Amino acid sequence: MSRRETCNVVVIGGGTAGFAAACSAARQGASVRLVEAGSKIGGVMSFCPGMPWGGGYPLGTSIGGIFAELTDRLAGMNPPCAQVRPSTLENFGREVLYDHEAAVFAMFQMLEEAGVVCHLGTFAGQPVMDGKRIAAIEFYDRRGPLVIEAGMVIDASGDGDISAKAGVPYSLGDGHGNMMGVTLSFTMINAPWVRVFAKDDPYFQAEAAVGVAEGRLHPDLAKLYLMRGFHPDSVFCNSVHIRGVDGTDPQQVTAATQEGRRRCHQLSRFLIECVPGFENARMVELGPTVGVRETRRLEALHRISGAEIAAATKFPDGIVACDNPIDDVMRGEGEMTHAAAVASGSYYTIPFRTLVPAAIDNLLFAGRLICADPIAFASVRGMPQCMAMGEAVGIAATMALMAGLTVQQVNSDALVAALVQRGVKGIGDMPLV
Ligand SMILES: Cc1cc2nc3c(=O)[nH]c(=O)nc-3n(C[C@H](O)[C@H](O)[C@H](O)COP(=O)(O)OP(=O)(O)OC[C@H]3O[C@@H](n4cnc5c(N)ncnc54)[C@H](O)[C@@H]3O)c2cc1C
């Protein structure tokens, strides 16, 4: 017989979006269970340890909310475990570099302080429907089946398996099934920045061209994304992309991860042998699995579009500001691009309705499964924005529960006011500057 638990809100997925959703719902007084298939929270952030939080500073100002709280908590440690720096890549603005383990610890602490019950190593398998409601979700952990009945469900799983099984329509990647490339990252330590970054080219194209021409690097490594890590003389390598992988297929992810390991070891050897500054460096923190950027994008009350973000649209139900570039990564045969999303000095907001399904009464989304067209998706998907989406739906779920409303009936003015009260910037009547 299945074990059974009940709670007000169950959050599926402990990535940056699920973390913030669980904290925010629990802080509103809800009993919350956060269920994560892996052994750690962070999601992509933990699969690519050390990856900067980009996009949190539209127009140079923090988006506020839980993202700012976490950043301040890390920066306030002794010694400081986070720092805000300008990105070395085109159009990315300021970003947060942080000590990965300190960040994961701080996130677990925030969940603990909020009273969230965490289930790690627990996989969400199947929703149990009752008309237009998800009555319960069937999970599985090493002890066997576990059923959780919750008043509200937040799908922050990145891939949206449960929402799809509950009947929410979705598209994959660019709509033709071409999903962005997946990436295996690593860090090189003992690589003096003063030598590594002595030249101007942020992508090390001259060195990479030699490596590709000599057959020492895969042709997709013509641009090397090498960035200063948080710790001095550490270099974060976000370069090894594998194309054409369906992140919802565990076997494809497994194969891509092994191919990624091959290319990461090849790249690390190349850096040591051929790129000035890496002579005495070594590889650490090779990701446990590839980071998956894009799989399902769920259909919601509104699909944010490339045209809307280009027009710097500030939606009345905007829940977070953003000026992230169109960060498109090798969809199908495509290349990597970081074109500006909005005119310089401007930003757009992400509307709450992109996180609300049309036909299920007690389900909300947060994070990279947001309803967005392929262009808008390439901009909205940064970790700070994912945290902000989680924060918003955590509050919305609690508001709906307390008032006995469906998610579609949540008063978005009240939601935006609640977010502003919690320090979220650039939404409602409050422009960023
Ligand atoms: C390689 C790469 C580089 C990137 N670079 C940057 C960058 O520099 N800066 C930046 O800000 N953003 C970057 N991004 C984007 C950003 O990291 C992601 O969009 C964001 O982390 C997504 O967060 P999420 O919480 O929505 O989903 P995820 O991080 O994918 O988390 C989903 C979680 O749900 C869990 N899960 C899934 N299915 C189930 C299930 N059925 N049951 C239980 N648990 C489940 C997963 O294990 C995972 O932990 C990058 C992304 C990638 C992949």
C-alpha cells in the first residue's frame, strides 16, 4: 500500500524556480513539500556548478525578492561567498558569481527556516485527476510509492512531465522539436587570470581555431566560453555543447553526458597545452550531468513573444523585470547568439499569466517550462528570473488556497502588490529607475 501525505502546496522540482516557490509559499503560512528527483537542490545550477546567476540586474538594478535575499546572504558571509560583477560576454550586464557549495547550503537553510519539508531522491510519476483538479500526485522513492495530496501543485520541474500528463498542451523547443544544445561544464583552477584574460577576445577564437583545425577540439568548440569563476584564478568553462539532445529522454541525456565528458577532458588538455595561463591548471567540478536548457514549454493563459519583449512591454501582471539577451544556444543546426532583447536602457516584464494553465484549477508553473515563444524563451530563462517566477507562483498558490479560488481567478493586482511589498523591483507602478 502506498504511503500518503497531505499538504497545502506540493512543489515538483528543486531547481532555482522550485526552491523559490517552496520558500515563498511556506513563508505565506502554507504547509509545503518540495519534491526533487536528484540528491541536491539547484537543478541546472547544481548540474553546472559555478554557473553565474545572469539577468538579475536589468538596467544595473537588482530585480529584488528572493534572488536579492540569497545574494545578500552569500555576500554577507565571512568571507563573502558571492560577488556582483559585469559579465565578460556580450549583452549580459551584471551577474552574480558565488561559491557553489555555500549557495546550495544557504538555499537549504532558507527552505529549512521557512518550514518546507524536502523530499530528495523522489520522482513525480503520475497525477491523479479529479475533473479539472490534480487531486494527488504519485511519487516514487527508494521505499516505494508515495502519494501526496495537495491543495495546490507547482510544477517547477523544468521538463513538465506531470503537467503534460495532466493534459496541459506544450511545445518542444522551437516548435519543430529542435531544442537548445545541452552543456557539460567544468572549472579550471590555478589558472592566473592576469595571463588567461590578457587578450581582448572573450571567446578565445584564435586559440580555438588552431585546436579545431588540428582536430584537437570538436568543431562546435570554435568559441570557448571561459569566464572568471568566483574564486581567484579559477576559470568556469561553459563551452562543451551537445546538439540535438532531447532532455526528456534519460538515455539521450546519459549518452550526451558521456560525450560531454570526452569533450571536456579534451578541452582541458588543450587549455593546459596550448592556452597561456593554463600551464599549471587542473580540472575540477565537472558537472554530474549535462545541463538541459530547453525541453517542454507549457501552454498558459498568455505566451510571451519575441515581439513583446522587443517592444519592452511592461505587463500589468508583470512579476519580474528582465533585459537578458536572446541567449540562443545551438538549436538544431543553429549557432550561439546573444543579440540584445530590448533597446539599450530598457527592459520588459514577464506576466504572471505565462505561468497559469488555462484548464486546470490548482496547477501553476515556474521556471524554464514557462509559456514563451522560442525567441522570448531564449531571454526569460535566466536563474534570477526563474527564482522570481517561483516566488510569484508560491504567493499566488497561497492566495488562491486561502480565498478558495482557482489559479485563474487569482487577483494579479494583489499578487503584484504582494511582490512589491517583498522588495521585487521594476513591476507594478514602480519603474526600475
Ligand atoms: C548549460 C546551461 C547554461 C546556462 N547558463 C546560465 C547562466 O550563465 N546564467 C543564468 O542565469 N542562467 C543560465 N542558464 C539557464 C538557467 O540555468 C535555467 O533556465 C534555470 O536554472 C532553470 O531552472 P528551473 O528551476 O526552471 O529548472 P531546472 O534547473 O531544470 O530544475 C528542475 C528540477 O526538477 C527536477 N525534476 C524534473 N523532473 C522531476 C520529476 N518528475 N520529479 C521530481 N523532480 C523532477 C530536476 O531534477 C531538477 O532539479 C543556463 C542553462 C544551462 C542548461
